[in-house]
Amino acid sequence: MKIDISIYRGYMNDKELLISGHVFKSWAPSQYSIEKRYFKHAFSILKMFTIKPMGNQEVTLQFQEISVTTKTLKDGYFNFRIPFTSTLEAGWHSCNVICKHGDFHMISSGEILKPYLGKYGIISDIDDTFLISHSANIFKKLYVMLTQNIDGRKVFDEVPKHYQALSRAGQKNKHSFNSFFYVSSSEWNLYPFIVAIANKYKLPKAVIKLKKIKTGLGDFLFTGGGNHDHKFEKIKAIISFYPELHYVLLGDDSQKDPYLYERICKIFPENIKAVYIRQTDKKPKTNVITVGNNIASLQVDFLYFQKSVDAIAHSKKIGIID
């Protein structure tokens, strides 16, 4: 029987490292092409949501001098969180994850980020924050997902320029960068698509944190929906993992980002430098303005904007980017 592994980018500090992934029976979502057109593209997307995770499978992480073994959870998910105090230079470092199933061994490679010294961490939502997705209208969102392949999907104008500037903010060495995190309510099924979009538009290479994987066509109809508290928990965990940084949070008003970010600002009043919320409708939403005023009262810079050129100007004005 064939098995497959998806490994998601990991990260570390001076005390421990984290890296996760899934084990699947047959094909992982990354095996289905996002470059095909028309019905073949729709078929690929639907196949990404009809995968078969494998629970209780033995997986081994090999990184530097360590080798650690665990087993997958019921949904095929594995998560290594292990002590690691060895000295490493900053940047991305390769690792391997091995899965044994009977006499068959599957080896897949991954990456773990050791952050460069810096002042800022950047946390961004994905759908309708930088990727045009129409999340507020589930039918339009599904239509776009099923009919537009990687060549047809677009990001908002000037997003790459803004994100690249944030990646370099405060860094003096041209080879160093700030740590970027993409945290979204999209499911792990779409991880390879998100990586491909980021690569296509030259967005900063990031650790990506997504929602619990889905395994059926019925689940696909509600992709990206439901409760968004997982985003709050993941963002809280990132800030707690790197408490020495000041964070820039980027989101949009199509779902719950303003309220999630308000909660984060209340819990970490000394860690949040700025919050950016993209306006997705023609008119601003009164409740988002109210939330923004409350965030600003916590001495956090806040901008509710339509065009990224305005966000860039704001980042320059408050001294985040040159």
C-alpha cells in the first residue's frame, strides 16, 4: 500500500523546535496539480479534499544530531515539539521525516526556521488579506477555487512590495529577514496551493498555520468557514514563542480578523506594533471602525485601508519600514 507525507514548515527558538505534518494513504494533497485548467483543475481541487489520512502511524524526525519518533493522531496529523538547544545559524534548515508502514519506508524532506535577530514578527491572514478570494460570499469563493488555477488567482496590487518591505524592516544585513507567519482558516488541504501562490508573487517565505484537515466533499462546501478561534490560539502561541518581538498583524474585514486581533492586542499590549485591516467592500464597516478605535486606544497603530499603497505609506509614517 502506498503512503505519502506532507510536512509543514517548522520553526524554533533557543530552547525547542516545532514541526508538523500529515501522513496519508495513497496521495497527499500536494500530488494533485494546481496548474491544470477547467474541469481538470476542479477535479484536482476536489481530490485535495477527499484524501485519506492515516492514524497511529509511526513517524521519525531526523534533524541535525537528533532522531525522535512519535505516532500520528487519528486524523493523520503529527506534531513534533521537542527540546533543542544546539547552536545553529539563522535561516532555513532542512530535516527529514520518515514514516514506516510494514516493510515500506517513506522519507520526505522539510524545513525549520531559526529566526534572524530582529525587532519585528509579521503575522498575516491569507484570503482577502493578500489573496483575492471573496470569502464573504461562499458561492463565489467556491466558484473561484474550482474555476481558477494557479495562473488565474491574483493578489491585491502592491501586496508583494509591502510584504517584502516588512520582511526587511529593521534588518541591517541584506541576507537577513524578519520572521513571517501566514495564519488562516483555510484547511491544511490547501497548503501546497498557498505555498505556490506565495512563490508566484514573491511573497516572503513564511511558516504557515492552517485549520484542521478535511477529508470529504461535504466538508469542502464549508471550506474556510466555521469557528475562527483556532487562528486566535495559533497567533497567541506564536507571540508566546517569540515574546521579544513586536508584531505587525495583517487581516481583512470579510470575517473575524478585526475581533481576533483586538483580543490579541488586549492580551499582548506590549507586543503589537500595528494592525492592518483590508476593507473588502465599497463602504467601510462601522463595527470595524469601532474595533479599530479600541485597538488604537491601546497605543497600537491601526489602519483600515482599501489599497496596499496606503498601508505602505502608513508603515513608512510610523517608522516600521524605510
